[in-house]
Amino acid sequence: MEEMPKNQPMPTNHIPVNYVPAKTGDIFSLGEITIRVMEDGSRTAEASRFKRVKRDQTSPLGSQSCVHIFQLQRYLIRFQVLSHMFFKAVFHNRIGAAEFTLPPHSGGPPPHWHEMHDETFLVTQGRMSFHLPGKPDVVAEEGGYVVVPIRAPHTFSNPNDKEAKFFNTYTPAFYINYFKMLAEMMKGGEMTGEAMRKANVQAMANFATIPVPKK
């Protein structure tokens, strides 16, 4: 890999900055809840900045057998494939972001926890209730911020008489696809009650998310 000259900043003008204007994005509904996805993780890193190391086609093994050369090439190819998967996982999908709009007296998903990602909530309008099984509810006013780490059971609702909104982030971003999957599942018709709970649990299972067992 080429070395950067000392005391010279690394050029970054090729890395794009994404702007999502107000009231735009990937907008869809989950029943009475409206979701506006503003970042799905696909624009959070520029993997192309990691230059691939060009392999020397001549063997460093000199007179050693072709069998050893072939084995080395196999390991190099396998390493390249695994490295590509690793960089894609680490340097893409770093963060997802969405805005949720909840009408008065509406609820969220069944109580659950996440095994692989952290989540944050910034209330931007109205008042939200965050329900933490086994603990007192957190009532967050506009401007209130809630951080939910891995394996912390939670859910949310808007039990009030006015519409509420919150800005939601996920690290890594893959959990965005849970909402998209659930929206697809709901296209067959309106779901309520137990049918909605089962659909939630089924979708969650695809994204390392565990429902809190019923008592």
C-alpha cells in the first residue's frame, strides 16, 4: 500500500456527503405509525478508500513445489474474501437513522431486546413513554434522549392526546430492515392484536432481536 507523505493530510474530497431534505426519505407506514428512513447504512462509509493490495504474480517461494504455491494462492483468495466481508460489515452499515411519527394513543412493538445493536431515541415532538420491563417507565418530553444498549428490554408508546415524534438511530444499521420487512408483511391486510404481535416477533427473529417472554 502506498505510504502518505509525512505531515500531509489525507485527501478526502472524493467522499460524498449525503443530504436528506425535510419531509423526504424512504417513507412508509406500519399500521398507524409513519416511518421516515433517512439513513439505511449504505452511505455511512466509503469502503473504496481502502485500496486493495495488488498481489505479486511471481511466487516468493522460488524453487519450491507448485503444490505449495497453489496452496498459498488458495489461502490468499480466502483471505481476500473474508477481508471483503469484514470491511463491508465494519465500514458499511455503521449507523441507521429514522424519524417515527406516532398518533395519539398508539403503541410500539412488543417488549424486546437487541443482541447486536444499540439504539437511541430523541423525542422531537410531544411526549413519549418508554416501557422498561421490571423498571419504572421513562416519560420523555420533547428534547428528551433515551439510549438503549444491547440486551436492555424496552418498548415505547404514545399514550397521550397529541401526536408525538422521535428520531431513532441504530448501530449497526441493519435493524432498519426489520421495519421494512414488517411493512411488507402487513401489506396483505390490516393486523391488530395477537396477529400483529406474531408478525413483530417473526420479523424480529431475522435481526437478532428477542421478545421479552410473557409472564
